[in-house]
Amino acid sequence: MSPDPHTLGLFASAFCVALLMTLSGIQKSVLDWKNRRRHCPACGRQLRSGCICRTNR
């Protein structure tokens, strides 16, 4: 049983479109390969769960 050429073309084109959209998202820094460290804009400390400097005001 051989697959239909139209179905193979549809799957191949959908895969190529998904790959190009993923690569363009990574290039535009919309998608990241790994999580970046977040820093508090007020005190500059690294944020893990929440910022202490805003609660002490």
C-alpha cells in the first residue's frame, strides 16, 4: 500500500511551515532556547519567587 502523493505533500509542507515559523520566532527572541534569569527592576536582585524590596515599602 503506497501513500497518496497529495497527502505526503500536505504533511511535508506543513512540517516546513512549522519549522520556519519556529526558527523565525527564535531569531526574533520571541522564543528562547532556555529560561533567562529574571531581575528586579528596582533593586537588581535575581527573582526566584517574588521581590522582597517591593513588600518592604
